[in-house]
Amino acid sequence: MVKNKNEMWKLDLLESKFQNASPRFPHTKKLLVAKHNTKLMKKLPTTPEEANLQINSLKSEIFHMKYHAASKKLEKEISRLLKQKSTDLEFFKSEDNVQLLITSKLIKGITSTILLSKDLKTNPPSYIMTEIRDIITDSNNPSNPSCFFKTFCQNNKELNNFISNLWNNKAVKSCLNEIEWSFRMVRGNLTKQEREARKRMTGNASEHDGETPESDEESDEESDEDSEEDSEDNDEEQEEDIDLEKEYDKFAVYDKLVGDSDDEGEEKFEADPNVNYNEVTDEEPSESESQDESEDDFFEHSEEEKDNKYNLPELATGYYSGGSDDESDDDVDNDKVVKELTTQRKNRRGQRARQKIWAKKYGQNAKHVKLQQEQYANERQKRQLEYEERERKRQLKKQLAEQPTGANTAPLGERKAGTSSSSAPAEPKAVHPSWEAKKKQEEMLKVKFQGKKITFD
């Protein structure tokens, strides 16, 4: 049976030393830079060619186990969901079709996590099994994701929707995330973005350092099924590399702080009675290592170290620039020297400068450019509406001016033949007595003089 305990730890150490890859675990880098690690370094390969052979061998074994465990776990989740959601689709009545579905999904996960370049997609790494590489490179293989979609899902909308809902299930989605992370761990050279995404997903700092916790059932399945296949081959390997395994076991104790990435379940640490943990390093660690260990709660702090720390008196107050004893607290707060030392100058760029940078960086997609374009468009639309309203009023006013007033619009009728009889004059209306008296008085004043004119000699 292959030792699943330290395989990933060995791979991480070899890749970090000979290929300058970023370590998966935090203590790998510490071990490489340690001063007194000659015992372990003697057991490592001396040439890059030997190291590459060991790296490929380890990667092949680990990837085989990871892929097998992922297939079994995904098959278990899908069978559980199919029992819950009864479906009449003919596709799921065949176990071969379900296996094709699982294989195509795993191939898609390998493509998105390991085969990140066009060259790798056309020529996959050698540590991937031959049958998997054939599926990746052959687009006509039924297990190839593109061929699977064209064959089963492209013309069957109901099946396509059912499979989409199946992959979007919460439990299946979580299982797929763990599978993809295990493939990334095998690939190695994890980027900062991948580590941060893993940390956000799990909410655990240990996940950020490379831990991939999975269920205990998966590890049991791996150990039971792989034990029969690899028991004969690995007896010879253990006899040849027994010393190297011991050294790995010593240093792998530190990885128990975050958990082994290859442990497909959370295992409790069990001390090996045959290992003397005081011999992990021959002498005291360097200052950088001791500083890191002092920050870690795993290492016990002796009382001698506590006694060596000096208890220096602390200042009761902050900085005070001086002054008379009569100064109040307000004067201290308003002190120029205190303000200069306590306030930090903001060296932020101005708005125009920041907008120029954004315009060069994002071009027409900059927010302020889009906002200006929206403002111009709104103003243009507003002016157009105002112009149309003015034109409408002008036309209405012009139409009202051209229309007739209505006084002489009625047509003249024809005269009727016959004699015209003058109508009798209307009787005058009665006049008020006061008006009659007034008129009589005026008439009396206008009467001509009718007497005789007398002349005197």
C-alpha cells in the first residue's frame, strides 16, 4: 500500500528545491532554509534529472488516487440525488451513461485546474493517466465534454436542464469545489488568487496554506481499494527508502498544524513512539525560525525565556512638547508640534489627476467618462424636447390665426318673392314725468318773442 501520509509532503519538498515552485505547505520553506538539515538533504536526489523522475512518479501516484477518489465521491452524490429526484429520462436508466457524465465533468475540472494553457490541452502532462489523456485530446470520445454535450444535451433540452440543476446542487457543488482544489494541489505552484479564493470559500486560514479536508469515507475507500493493487510493489520501495521515509515522518509532524492535503479526511495526530522528535534539528534554529515558532501556539515557551524579558517602565502619557504648568488640556490638544507628529498627511491625488489616470487605463469604460456621456445625452434630449414644444405652440398659434372669426361665416339665403309691407312703427314708450317736465321747460325757453318793438324818440 502506498503511503498516503507523506506523499504530497515529499512532492512539495522536491518541487520547491529543484523546480523553484511555490511551496504548498508553510513548513516546507522553513525546512529548506534550515541550517542543520544535512541528514534529510543527503537522502534527496543529487541531480535535477533524478528529482524530476521522482516528482513525476509521485505526481502520477497522487493524481491517480485523487482522480479515483473524486470519481467515487461524485458517483455517490449523483446516485443519492437521483434517488431523491425521481426522473423518467432514459439517459439515467443506463449506468454507462451516468459514468460518461461523471467522467466528462471530471475531465472538465482537470481542464480548468491543470491544463491552463493551449499547449497543455493539446499535450497533457505525463503524470495524468493515458486513458484520461486520450479523452482530453480526442474530441470524438464520448467522455469528452464537448462530444458529450453534442451527443446528449444539445438536442435534448429537458436532459440539459436536469443535468444543469444536478451540477448546481449545493452538495454536488461543494464536492466539485473540493475535487478541483485537490487537482490544483497535485498541479502545484498555487497562485495568490487561488489561495485567496480557497480561503474565502472555506473561511479557514489552514485552507489557505494548502489543506484539502475531505470526508473520512473517501480516505477509507482509497486505502481499501489501493491496498490490494499496490501492496506488492511498495514492499520493495519501503525497504529501499526506509531511511528517507523516517526523515519525512520527522518533519511532516509540523504539517499536522494545518493538516495533510493528501489525508482525505481529518485525522488526529498520533505520536510515533519510534521517532525522537528532539532530533528533528540537531541544533537550535536560526533567529527567523525561532521568531516564527514563538508566534506559533504549537511550540511551548520555557520559563527561562519569560525571565529573560525585561520589564521596562511604560510612559504614562503620550508625547508632550512642553510648556508652563498652567496650560490646560485644550492647549495640549491644540499644540502644533503634537498635531504635526500625530496627524498623517494625505497624499491623495486630485480628482482631475485621478480621472486622467482612469481615462488612460479604462478609456471609454471609465466611470466619469460614462457619466459625462450620459449627462450630454440627457441635455441633448432635454433641448430636443423643448424645441419640439416650441414648434408645436407656433403651429397651433398659426392655425388659430388663419381660422375665420365666425361673424360672417353663415351663407346668405335666397329672397322670398312677394310684396314688401312696411311694418307699423312701434309705439313710443312712456317717458318718466320728470323728463317730460324738463323738456317742457327747455321748449319754453326757446319760444320766439312775439311782442311789438317800441322805439323812443
